[in-house]
Amino acid sequence: MVDKVIPASPSADDYAKSAANSPDDGAWFARTDPFALFGEWLEDAKKKEPNDANAMALATADEHGAPDVRMVLLKDVSGDGFVFYSNAESRKGQQLTANAQAALCFHWKSLRRQVRVSGKVQTVTPEEADAYFATRAKDSQIGAWASEQSRPMQGRFELEKRIAGYAAKYGLGKTPRPPLWIGWRVVPTRIEFWRDRPFRLHDRLEFTRGEASQPWTTNRLYP
């Protein structure tokens, strides 16, 4: 059963085909600004990826060091870091409160590229969260009020009843941001860019720094 589910290792012909789609562009190893390079790769992904080019795996750990991971959506990126939003009382929110560090992973299969990010996490300002919340669809805003994220519920009807209640309350006019609906910014101390190459001899470019105020150091890594 496992043999039927897990793909076989690529053949030499498979690698030859992938090589044709992976030109040896060594210029990117001279890049010094990881945020600029990330922005270019994200733009490429938006043109190629069929679904959610801004999707990323978010890895966190609780106060005991137990790891957890889930997919979330990147909602802003700048020289300050990578931003996402959720409920402060969700499992991820509680973990980030207890242990304000996280790692991200973007994987764009269509481009054969990946970016890994790790660093400290800080909450965005209420003004930033308000501004983004205001751009969300009305039903999504109401859903943020209705969902007690990560808590047990009896059934779908319980959620739909809460949605109906908040829709009646906020159906007309502006929907305020729920106090528990907040944003986090991952301020990276490490960003690694990965590019697929034949025979698993991939390209890897690492940017590291001790603190956000310090300059980046770059290293080309063995596959």
C-alpha cells in the first residue's frame, strides 16, 4: 500500500527533464537583501501557483517545547517581517504567547522553490490589525466574531447559530474587529532560499543575523 501511495525516486530521465526547467542562474547568490528576493519569488509564485501563493506553514512550540504546525496565509511582508492574523486564544495564539518564536515555510511546487523563515514574533499594532480587518469580506468579519477558534463545539448548527446572531448584530454598517482577532509579525533572524536542482543537488542561500538591527550575513549551503 505504501509503495502505491509514495512516489518512486526520480529516474535519470526525470532529472534530465527537471534540469531543463532549472537553469543555472548563479546571479541570485550575490543577492544581499532577502526581503527583495522574497518579494520577487512571491510575485513569480502568484503567476504560477494555482492556489494561494501566499500560503505558508507556520511552526510554533508551547511552553514545554512541544512543536505544532499548520498552514496560514501571509498577509503582509516588509523589511520589518512577515505578518499573519488569527484568534489570540487559538492554539497557535496561546503557543505564541508562551513562546514568542516561530518558523515559516513557503513551498511553491510549480516553481520548484522554497523559502524558510525563523525568528522572534511580536504582535502588530491595533491600528495595523484594524486596517487589515476592514479589508476582509463582511461574512469573514462576522465569522471572526462567531468562531471560538480551536475550542470544542457540539456541531455545525452551534456555529451557524452564532454566525446568525452576529450577522443580526453587525449586518448593517461597519463591523468592528474582535478584540481577540490580532496579528503577529515574524521578525526573522534567518531566511533560507532553496531551489530545486537535478539529483537532489539543490541550491541553498542562507541569510542570518543575530538581531533585527544587525546586517545580514549570507552563506551558500551544501544541498
